[in-house]
Amino acid sequence: MKKSINLFVLLLLLGTSAFAAIPAKFKNHNAKLSDKVSFIPLRLKTGFAVMVDKQEPGKSTVIIYDDDQNVVFKDLLTKETKGEKKYILSQLDDGDYTVEVYSKNHDIKRQFSVYSKGERKMAHLN
């Protein structure tokens, strides 16, 4: 009876430890602990929100480039340590774009596409 209980506890521990491990594909090796930039797609509008959370205060700038590296839009996101702003992209022409969030300690670039779906514009973060 004791052996079966010990075996059950051992199997239970092994089973829970297998699910507790984080797979390597979900770990973000490029993320710094001091700087966090998030791109959040908007549900009801064509666009996304940019959220910056950093340790040190300083200017964070959002720049949107077209496929030919021409600056389409430039905006000061925040001068503080935290900031969030929504960007509506329905006025952009169809095509591929790059959004860059630039600050003192980080420079994050992310690709996105704008396309028409019927009469509505759609934006997709790549």
C-alpha cells in the first residue's frame, strides 16, 4: 500500500513539473527587463495602440515609415516612464509599413500591413 501511494505521489510530481516548464519558443530572449514596448491591435478601429513602460524618464517617439522608408507620421509618445497612445491607420494607403518606437535605451521596429477589405481598411501587425 505504501509503495502504491509513493508511486502515485511521484507520478503526480513528475506530471505537474512537465506542465510547469515554459517552452523555449514562448520565451522572449530579445526583451530587456528595463524596457517594454507593446503593440496592441485595436478591435473596433483600423490601427493599434503603442504602450511603453521603461525605467528611466525620457522622450519616446513613434515614427511610421512606408515601404520606401519615407516618414509618413512622427509623434512624441511620452516624456515620462510610461505612456500609451492609439494610432488610427485608416487614412494610410494599402501597403507595407514599419512602426519604430525610439527612446534613449531602445529602438524597436515592427512591420505592419494596411489593406482594404471591401469598403473597410484593415491593419495587420506582422
